[in-house]
Amino acid sequence: MDKVAVYPGSFDPITYGHIDIVERALEIFDKVIVAVAHNAEKRPLFSTEERRKIIKALFKDNRNVIVDSFKGLLVDYVAKTNAKVIIRGLRATSDFEYEFHMASMNRSLNTHLDTLFMMTNKDYFFVSSRTIKEVAKLGGGVEGLVPDLVSRRLKEKFKLPIPKKSQIGWDD
Ligand code: ADP
């Protein structure tokens, strides 16, 4: 039977930090379900559907990554899949307290589920969706921290000019 894990999050938007966790989780699990949380309270920049579509496009060639979204309690969502493990990434000790409480709460809600924490890749420990949005909004470059597709979508959202690759090096 396939070993399946659920990687839940807001992914508003997905970054290379998240992608790195997915890729490393695939070394342990046969399949990873990236589950976009529909969290109205967080007032996301991208709608649940936009976030899901971006992630789907990024993993279109990887059959072992399933992209989905969910509303309500994470444990209820996971119980409907064939996963027994929730994956979360840890960037710094500041992530730990919240994650520890959430994992403990989820475990008390459903004792069949476990949370597996993965340390961030050292190259991405400072990358969060929030800072990416702040920098992108002010026109700062986020290339190398998020895929090109995400950086384009951010520019569209913030109504910033999108450089046409085909023009670079053409006239000058
Ligand atoms: P949430 O709102 O559920 O925290 P996020 O999209 O911010 O959703 O993050 C989803 C998960 O990915 C969390 O476990 C978070 O700690 C982890 N994560 C976020 N950014 C990184 C990163 N740069 N490196 C590793 N893990 C990360």
C-alpha cells in the first residue's frame, strides 16, 4: 500500500521553501497531498482556487504530488484520505511553539494521525509567504525564492510590469 502524507498550509503563495519540503517528503512517502487551506480569516492574497491552480501547474509532471484544497478541520480532511501523517516545515524556533500546539491538538482530535516536522533547507529558512508578498508588493525581486510562475502572478496581483523575456537582449 502507498505511504501517503498530507502537507497542509496556506501557500499564499507557494515558495521554494514549501517546494523543498514536498520534494524531501517524497523521499519518505510514495505520495504527498499538498492541501491548500481555505482560511477566510487569514484574508489571503490569492483565492483558494488560485493557490491550488498555481501549485497544480508547478507539479504537473509529478504524478506523486496530489494538489487539493480543504475547508474546516485538518484532521477531518486527512481522515478522508488514506494518509496517516501530516507534514509541517519548521524554519526557526519561533515556528515551534505554534506548531507544537497544533500538532498536539490534532493528535488529541485524532489519535491515529501523526505530525512529521521537517527542518527547512538552510537556503530558505528566511523565506515566508508573508515576506515574499511584502517584498513583491514594493517591486522587489523574489526570483530564486519562488518559481517564475509565482513571481508573475504576484506582479499581476500588484499590477506591476511583467518583463517580457523575449524583449531582453533584443533591442539593447
Ligand atoms: P500556514 O498558514 O498553515 O502556516 P504556510 O503556507 O505559511 O501555511 O506554511 C505551510 C507549512 O510550510 C508550515 O508548516 C510552514 O512552517 C512551512 N514553511 C513555510 N515556509 C517554509 C520554508 N521557507 N521552509 C520550510 N518550511 C516552510
